[in-house]
Amino acid sequence: MVFSLPSFAQDPFSELGLRLHATQNVRHNLSKDQWNLARGVKLSLGTPFYVGEWDVTIGIHRFHSSGRVPGFGAIWISSAWHPKISVSPRITLKPTIGIGNYRMSFDDAVSSFSGESSESDFVSNIGVMISFDISQQWFLFSEAEYLRVQTQPLMHLWFCSVGIGFRWKASEFIKTILD
């Protein structure tokens, strides 16, 4: 087994990577009598950073009502940093830390519940991703992630996701813009 820590000598912004995630909420602190666990999708665009990787992600999922309160759809946009830890030539472990915005759009019935149709809150997340290179450009991955949404009361969400990713060399123009 090969194990190496993140390198300080990598070329920042030298490539771009696109990941498509299928997500499942596996645990939350919201009342199970009021909302069912949510499925969703995420799309991430990442690049090598000075140490590790940096990415921007957009995610969408839905909480269906199972009680007296309205359901809601949620969209979150976040920016995250991942140190890369090589486990073998084809397997990489990536711990994650990120921040962003979590926006909930409530069903029409919410107007009679609280008077608000949407809410936007700060979100922070931590997680771990493991990726497996199936070729030089394509990879498969799995991720476990915890989101803390600064609502009142706090929302604690746990997601698992799987997906496929594709990476390619960044053009000199893109490298110049990002650098």
C-alpha cells in the first residue's frame, strides 16, 4: 500500500475536474414525523490548489412533508478544500472542509405556517471522499458528508453520495484567469 501526504509542489489550476453526485440524506435532526429523508444531486467543479484541491459545488434535494408542516426544496452552493492523500496509485482519500449558502424554498402551504416562502442560511460542511481512477481522465467516487445549517434551530444533515467524475488539462487562458 502506498501512502503519501499532500504535496506542496503541485501545479495550481493545471486541470479541471467535474463530478456528478447522486446523494441520499441518511440522517437529520429534523422531526421524522414531519419530513422524510431527502435524495438529491450535486455537481462539483474542482481544480488542484496550492495544497490539495479546491472546488465549487451546487446541490439540490427535497424534503417531503410527512406531517403538519410543509415540505421544502433546498439548494446549496459551497466552496470546499480537500487535501489529497494517495492511498495507492489509483485510490485517493480526500478529507473535506467547506462553507456556503443553503436556501430552502417552502411549499405553498408554508404561508399559513410561518408566512415565509423561502429561507437562506450559512452552511458549513465536513466530510471525506474516496476516489478510484478508472482511467487517466475518468474516476468513480463515494463521499460521506455532514452539513450544519445555521437555521433556528440548527439543522444537522448527513449525506452519502456516489458518482462519476471527469478531469482534463486546463487551458493556459483558464490558468491565467484562476491564478
